[in-house]
Amino acid sequence: MKITHLRLRELSGTLVHEGPFWEERLIRPVDIYPEHKAEREEWWMPHRTGDNRSEVHAIFLEIETDEGVTGLAGPVSRDVAYIVDQQFRRLLDGQDPIATERIWDKLYRSAVHGRKGPTMMAISAIDCALWDLRGKWANTSVHRLLGGPVRDAIPAYGSALGYSLEPAKVRERAKAIAAEGFRATKWFPRHGPTDGREGIEKNVELMETLRDAVGPDVDVMLDAWMSWDVPYTLRIADRIVDLDPLWIEEPVMPDKIESCAEIHERSPVATATGEHEYTRWGIKELLDANAADFLQPDTYWAGGITEMVKICALASAYDVPVIPHGHSVPANAQLAATLPPTASPMLEYLIKWNELLQFFFKNPVKPVNGIITIPTGPGMGVEIDDTKIESETELTWGDHAPLKAIEVPEHVADSGTV
């Protein structure tokens, strides 16, 4: 079997919802600059076309073969799609799609200037599509190909990205999340070090409101999204420790590993990080620094299924649980089904975000009573629902004719000079 074509499908459709869909954004590292702090929306937020309707756009990667088996991955961003098209398409043409280790290594070695960020995200998407293809070729699920299942259901925690932070609404939504069966919920503060005492009080009030709303039996987490620093995080931790938060997430920028380790050592509240780290080598730096109680690499960012298997094995040697970032629940569920609860105790489910990420799926992977049941269908267990597509474009950015071999002059070849 050989890869014959890569297809990048940009789909659009309409999401129907009650009231405003995206109510609030999270704090960002760039918010230290007033002109950015004042921004209410980000480019990726859904565009409202009416009071109860929003446009949904998503790009999916499909890898086709000469045996008629196709692998699916996505959604991916446009910059990731561009890299797949321009940098990796030619490396995949004619390759054996079942040889995922070989393909991963080739892509990684060819992208020495892209070991992190969008290039690694592109490798991750290709890898996930290949695992989906492999499962469909074998007519079994990815978790079975990986040696599972260890379990057929996994607890999920409800992430409230996009929800209002107005206290009355926080109380109402947190109670609703707990009533849906989630035994943990994560929220995203809007204030950081540049907001002074008032910002600290707002963050503490958020934690107080959440704990009061869900009671003592539901875990609560705060996600600082890389936007705090060591003194600020320790001060917040001291203020909220009696409210029993499960963790404070990503308190500092990803490259500040020593700062994260200092917080982990000094904070009375556990720390989680790793969402914006890549590959086993990046995760090993966090583990060696003893920087966190929980690791959260993203399957669609850190290297795909192939690399996440290695990351999870590495983390288990340090006794640090992996809770994959919730960008792709179907892929995360397949991976976590092969891990014992001590190695991966739960999955993240971004409640609003998954209405967008899984909008075009015929069979989205959603928790019921706070529990995600592992899909048992071929591959990742999801497929596109054509009835939701209102328009479609196949993306490409250039000529994809086969590369011509470069002729080396005989005198250069003989001399061994490059």
C-alpha cells in the first residue's frame, strides 16, 4: 500500500446555539501590552451571523492510498495546513502509510528548524491521520493497535473556556457542569501581574465562587495560560490553598522551566504544565527539572500518537501522570485507553471549544455523566458528516510535481565536497 494523495479540505457550516456562544477570552502573555489587553476577541473565535448562529470553519487532512483506504485528521489551523502542503507533501508521496515510525522520523529529521510550533503540529496531524488510516486498513481501533484497551471509559473534566467570568454566571455555569456529572472543572482567569491588587482579588473571587458553587466533592482548577510569574503565582496559591484547588496550570511562559520548577517546589497548590511543549525531548526537560505534578502535552501538537506513546512511557518512569491537552478528544481517548488510571487519570473536555472542533463529525466523542466512552470503530472512530457541510474548498498553495534529482558535477562527487 502506498500514499497517493494528501487532501486538505476546508469546510464551513453553521452552528446553532443559545445566546452568545463565546462570552469571554482567557488571559494571554501578550496582554501585558494595553492595546492587546483591550482586545475582546481573537481571530479564531467563531463569527456570529445572528443571535443564535455562528459560522464554523475547519480544515481537515485526508491521506489517500492506492488501496482506497483514507486516513483523517483535524481540524488543523491554516498555517499548519500550509506546512503540510508545502513542506511535507512530497516527503509522503509513495510512502508506506503503515510505517509510521519511519515516516515520523523522516519528517522530524527534515524539519530541523521546526522542532516546535506549527511545524511539529503539522507532523502531529500527519501522524494522527496515518494512525486513523492504519486502523481503517486493519478494521480495528487505534487503541487496539496500541495494545489496549486497558479500560473502555475515562473520566473527563469540563473546561470552561469561553464562559463569562461574571460571578453570578460563573456560579450558574459551574453548578450546571457539576450537574452534568463532571467531577472536575477548569476555569480561565482574566487577570495577571499587571492588574495589581484588584486583579488578585478578582482571581481569588473566581476560585471562591467556583468552590461555593460545586461544593467540596468536585475538583476545581485554574489555568493561567502562561501569563503569570513566580511571585504572582505563589501569592495567588497562598490565597486560594484553603479552597482546595486541584492545580494551577501553566503559570509561566513555556521556556521558563526553572521558574515553573520553583513554583512547583514552593507552591502549596499543585502545578500542571506541558501544553505548549513538544516531543519527548521537551517533556524530558520538564521532568528532569521536577517542574509539575501533571503533564499536559497535546496529541495534535507534541508529535501525534507515535510521539505521545513515547512521552507517556517517559512520564511513567518519573511517576508523573499525563492528562493530554483537550485539543483533540477522539485521539486523546484512543491514547488514554491504553494507559492505566495512574498514568492518565482523566481527559480534558473543553465544553464550548469541542462544539467547534467536533462540529463536522458524524459521531463526536462527548462525555455522558462526565465519562467518555472510548470509540471502538476503525481508526480514531470518527468521520465527517457531509450533511453539515455548506461549502468546501480543497486547499493547495503551489505546484506539487515530483522533485527532480539534483545532478552533482563529477569533480565534486569525486572530491567528496558538498
